[in-house]
Amino acid sequence: MSDVDALIGDVLAAARGTDVRLAERQLDRLVVGDPAVVDAALVARLVRAVGRLWPRGWQPVDVARIVARRAGARPARLLTDILAADRRGQAGVPAWWDEQLTALDARVWWDDDARHLAAWAVRERLDRVTALRETIEVLAVLDGLPPVAVLRPPPGAGQVTAGPGPSGSRMLDRVRALLAKAESTGFPAEAEALTAKAQELMARHSIDRVLLDTGPADQPGGVRLGTDPPYAGAKALLVQEVAGANRCEAVWSDDLGFSTVLGFPADLDAVEVLYTSLLVQATSAMLRGRAERRATSSRRTREYDESFLHAYALRIGERLRAATERTSREAARADGGDRLLPVLASRSDAVRQRAEALFPGVTRGRLTVRDAEGWSSGTAAADRAVLGAGGAGSPRRLRDGRRGDGRPAR
């Protein structure tokens, strides 16, 4: 190990501790070092750090999300650069991996790798001390991440696991356009018509995929959906309810800031699109309800908001499950039921077995309602809502859900 690598190790150890003065003294040692040598060593260590995460279940969007959550937006932009640098050395990269990098806008924009950190600091208008401090923060986050469930093999693994369908498909583009209009319109009747159409498209698409699939049976894949504060638990509950209505399983990793959703491609598509749209609708309805509360109300806003969102999620789940069951019955009658129903049952079993294999140590949790007015308002808002288609940490499934760490119990 070189002297500068040893120094970086000392700075990291101090940054993880509670002695702020020691951390600053160690950082000063980096500041007075040769910038070219220090920067090259830091970038190399960052690239190695992200590379070690891929076999441990992490994906680019997951890493970007948690760095932003724990270190902030500016360090997250440095992390995005590191993802782009790491991509240049990868072989056997699947298309979905590059799609994630494109979505993050991870690209090499700097001219000279040796001066990347200096160029990033100039771009962000940072002095040398702040640039080094935030670089160390990113490295500390990366080095501290635990293993998580491997949803899809990383680059170079040479395996294929089912994941979400192509995000750019014409059908999904139509659904997203309908839901965007439903979210933005000021007319409830128009929103209901738009989102009902989106629901019809997604539900029918999922069943059509089942009926038309004549190839080898897929295995369930997975996606991770962000559940950041505020009200992370309510967001996780909404993920769970949407997932359950679409024949998927969801487990929440609360301190990592995401829910893992397991299912087949068309169903995962439905969960992603629906969750995003319903979260917008739920938040808007919550804010309207908060504004309409009586001025003399003595209840705390946070308790109202949490109760509102919990009630909203549970009621939405009931409506979604009813819609899914109705669509399935209609499709089964059209198909005669001999083929569709057994396949749907088999797929549900496969998803459940996948969840049990990846999260063997889950535990269950229950909700606590602290504001009756918020609960009543949330239920009413869900009845009015328009629908689309039917590691370390503390992963959990809410209500009758499960909680686990994504690793075998010891």
C-alpha cells in the first residue's frame, strides 16, 4: 500500500468516528499533499469501491440514490462521474445497466483523468478543502454499504434474469402520457377517465404477456423503488399495496431508502408506473386536505399527514386488487380459463418463493393511527383517486408484511 493510500485510509477511519477535530486534522494531511497524487489515488479508490458493490447486489441507480440520501446532491454528482469512469472498464454490460447510467446522465465530461477531481471542484465552485471533504464523504458511504439482494446479475456475470420490460415501449409511453395528464388536470372526471384508460392498458398488457408467452418460463426479477423521507413508511406501504395488487411482492429496507419489488416484467412495469403516479396524487391530496383542516385544529400536522397517507395507501390497495381481480375474471372468461388461471397461480407461487429465498429473515410490523381526521380524509381521497393499471438495514413489509435484511439468517 502506498503512503497516500494509507493516508486516505486514516482519513476515512477518522471520518467514520465521532472526533470531529481528529477528522479535520486528518483531512488537512490530504490538503497539503501533492494534488495530482492525492486526486489520482482518491479516484482510483472510488472506482474500486463502486466496483466492489456490483457483485453484492447494488445497481447504479441504487448507489446514486443512497449517496444523495446520505451525503447530499453535490457528492451524488461526483458519484455519477465515478459511475461513468467505472463503466469504461467494464465488459459484458447488459442493456439495462447502460439504461440506468443514461438515466443518471453518467458520462465522461472531463478531459484528463488525472485532473478529474480538480475539474469537478471547479464545476461545483468548491475550494480544495471542501472538495476533498465531500470526496471522502462519498467514499465513506460506499465503503459502508452492506450486501443487498442480487436482483439481476451485474456486468460480466453472463446470466439473464427477468427485470422490468423496455421502458421505452410504445405501450408504456402511452400509459405514462395518460397518467401525466391525469396528474395535471384540474377536472376529476377527466383525470378518472385518463387513468382508467391507463389501468386498462397495463392490466391487459400483463395478461397478454402471459397468454402470448410461448418461450421458456422466466424467473421473477425485481426493481427497487425509492422511499425517502418525509413519510418513508407511508411510501413503502403504498409500494407494498400497489405491488400486491399486481402479483408482486415488496419488502422495505428502511435505512437504505428503498423497497424491493419482485415480480415478472409486465407486472414490475405496472408497479413502477402506478407507484410514481399515485404518490403524486396522494401528496397533492394530502396537501389539499391539510389546507382544508379547521383553523382551530390542535392536531399536529405530521400526525395528520402520516395517518392520511397510511389510509390512502391501504384504500388504494383495496381498489387496485378489486380492479385486478375484475380484469383477470374477464380475461379468464374470454380465454376459457383453462390456460390463464393456472399460469397466473404458478407465477404468483414463483414470486413468493423468490421473495422467501432473497429475504428469509423478514419480520412483520403494524401501523399506528394517531389522527382520526387524517385517516378519514386519506380514505376519502383514495376513494376519489384515479387508478392506473392493475444488507444491513431493516427491510420490512408493513401491515401484514415482512421484514428482513436480504441475506440468509445466521
